[in-house]
Amino acid sequence: MDSPKKTNYETRPVKFTERKMLLSCISKICNYFKDDYQYIGLGGLSFTDFKIFHKELHIDEMHSIEGGSFSIEKLKFNSPYSFIKIHKEITSVALTQLDLTKKTFVWLDYDGCLDNYMFDDLSILINKLPIGSIYLMSCNRELKNKDSVQYSVDEFSEKFGNLVPIDIKNTDFSGTENHKTIRRMFTNFIKKIIKDRNRNDESIAFTQLFNILYEENRGARMYTFGGIITSSDQNIEDLNLSNFNFISQNEDSFKIDIPNITFKEFDLINQHLGDIDDFEKLKKLNIVSENDIKKYQSSYKYLPVFFDVRI
């Protein structure tokens, strides 16, 4: 992945917000299952996720897969910790070289659009990962061909074959429906693998937890999908995730939408949180729009604060 050449992953506010959302949820999952986890991700040059997940989740076994043009020397130099193992391979090769029988948290944060190799990676992982493992993927959600034109049904079917739902329509590739199509494809693919594993004397299930849309200002339109492998009789309520407003076990997506407001306006909204009558008064002040207030309410716990520090 060469995305660090294009974007500074350390200071993307929407990505930062998503990362904190995922961390808050996954921390509870890790505490519930208790065992040590290994982390598999696409570290790039910033290793932002690795630094956060090591410090906050206390994960010491970490694998960074990098199939881009960066040299192994450059990757090792930028690695923040000596225990991060760097695999200079494409994902579908590197994943076969890892011990996937260990409890794993994997986030394949692709920077490209949906492609067949993502399902190759998914197959490798879901066929082996044990109970308690967490799978996440992110990709550009636009469903367009190599000419950057929205797919037709025939083009899409030719590219993805039997991965394509039989009732697919041209409208399913549109900007409002594309993420639903990606979710259907991943969900159907996972169901088949889980069914095959259960035929071989296992008793497991995959529960979707994440169905997230986001985009940076004038940036790519991204989609994050993921969930957890549990025993088939696991009550997902036992994980105590119901307080997170971004958790989704169905096709309802959560869009990360950051309000465009000042620090003083942040403080003003904070003073009115939790009081419906106060919020009505806040709207009448005509300082912050109702739309920005709603955006802030949905994600304020996870929003970043950046400072310009003179050194």
C-alpha cells in the first residue's frame, strides 16, 4: 500500500474518529475474551493503528503487511517498535505465512476500491480464525471500473463472478447503494465459509458489528465492515456493546460526519449535552446549526483535537 504518499494518516480527523470508535468497542471485546491477541494490519509508514492498539489494548504481537513500493529498510526504520514483524508481501501471500489459529484482531485497511483479492484475504482469515477473533476491512466504497465509470451489471458480474448477488441491479452500484452491495457480498461469502466450518464439527458464528461510512473533506468515500467470530450459542449481549451508537448488526450503516464548528462552539454544545430543553434553547441562539449539533452528538466522544505546537 502506497497511501502514505498521498495522505498523512496521523492527522486525518475522520479516520482518527473512526479509530477511536473501534478502539472503545474492541477494548471491551478483548477484555471479555481475556486471552492475548495478535494484531494484523497494513502499517504503511505511519503505523498509527499499531501505536494506538499496542498502548491501549496491550497487544505485543503485531504484524504489518506492506505490499507497496517502500523498501524493507524504510519500513523498518519507520516502525515504532522492534516487536512489529514486517511482511513485505501482498496480503494474500503474507496471511498464509501467519499463525491464524491464534486469537486475532485483524484490520485490513485497504486504500483501493473493491477487488477480488479482498475476498481471497477474507477466505484465508475466516477459514482459520478462532472464536474471539475480530475481522475488519476498509476500502473505497465506489463501485467503478478501470475507467472510473460506474459498473454495469455485466461488467461487475464478469469481474466478481459468483460473488455477485443474483438480484443485482445497476442502481446497486450508485453512491447511495454501493456500500450495501459490498456488505451483501462480504456477508454472503462469510456465511458460506462459516457453514462449511460447522460441517466439520465446529460450532461457530460470525456476528457483524461494524457497518461504517466516512470520508475526509474532499477525500475518498470509504467503507468499513467487520465483526467477530463467536461460538454459535454466544449471546452477543454478553459483550456489553449496546451503549455504542455506531454498532450495527444489520444493513443500517453509521456515517461518521464531523461538524464544522469552532472550539468555542464545542464548549457551548458540551454545556447543553443531556438536557433536551437546553438543546432547544441552544438552537434558538442561532450560533450552531441543528445539523451540526446532531453531528456533534453522534460522535463527540471520539473527536480529535489538534494543536499547532511551535517547537
